[in-house]
Amino acid sequence: QVQLVASGGGLVQAGGSLRLSCAASGRTFSSYAIAWFRQAPGKEREFVAGVSRSGGSTYYADSVKGRFTCSRDNAKNTVYLQMNSLKPEDTAVYYCAATSTNPTPIYSSSRYYNYWGQGTQVTVSS
């Protein structure tokens, strides 16, 4: 079992950057692939990015490719989402989630993720 705590959200102007962190408890953190999802008001939760158990493979939604970078540090039980060139349409609550599956590519559907962080708000002003 793993518990996740997301942090790092805030208010930023368009074109700015933020780095989200997802800190995990538990000794088996490296047994989980981790993904970031986001949900804007009135919209479905959507996959943003993900990283494999080892950190060797990363995956991105087309809408964030080239702007966001997902990474993990298993020694620190933490996953990061570096977000650059932010746009107003990136405004959402961002969640990190863990799955014990490890397919290639990792699943982009939220139904495969057993553990969720509490979410952190990202607001991008125009």
C-alpha cells in the first residue's frame, strides 16, 4: 500500500513554470508506476503524464508534450512534474496516482490506479 501527497500548485501567469511534487509513503514505492491526472471544472479527469517504476520511461498527453517533464527519485519516494510554458487551459486540480501494474506504455485510464493523492490546484492566468 502507498499513500501519496501532492504539492507545489499555485497561481502563475501564462508562460510561467511550476514544479509539482508527489511524495509517497511506504517502502515499496519503486513497485508502482505513477501518473499525473488533472481535472478542470466541469470536465472529465484526464491523463497528463506518467513514469514507469524505474523512471526509465515517461509518457505524456499530446497537450503537454514538449512543455511538461515527469521524473521520479525512488531514493526520495517522490515523483515530479515540471511544467513549463504554462497556458490558461492547463488550469486544473492536479492529482498523482499509483498503480501496481507496469505496462508499456503505462495506462492512461484512471480506473487502473488504486491510490490517489489529494490534488493540488494549478491556476494559470492569461
